[in-house]
Amino acid sequence: MVRKIKAKLVLRLRSEGLTGRQIAAQGMSRTSVAMVLDAADREGIGWDDVAALDEADVYARLFPGRGEHDSVHAQPDWEKVQ
């Protein structure tokens, strides 16, 4: 599973002509780089589409819904706690 790697950096390096292996050599796993590139291809997202976005927004566009889940524990009534 892809952790929150620097997806924006991956897309920038790809736009500069680097291969997946060359990008991974920058200190990321090849599997994670490949998953980011596959997601970008699937979603039709390139560097120009994400250049102005922050890292969290880029990750959310590439992997919508990932990391979101409801807590299995009941949440306190924060109004009463206040």
C-alpha cells in the first residue's frame, strides 16, 4: 500500500523525463513510485494539473478516499466537554 509519499515530487520528476527507477533512486520505493504513476495515468493527472496544489491535495486527487475511515470508538460529546 502506498503511504503518503511525495506524489507531487514524483509527478514533477516524471515531467522532467525521469523514469520510475530514476525517481525511486531519489529515496522512494519503486513500488510506491509505480503506484503513484499508475494512479496518475488512471486519473489523467499530470504535473501541469497539480503544480499549484499542495502535497495533501495531490495525494487526495490520486488516491481519493484513502486514509479516510470512521472511528470504531464512540466519540465524546465535545460540546459537553467544552
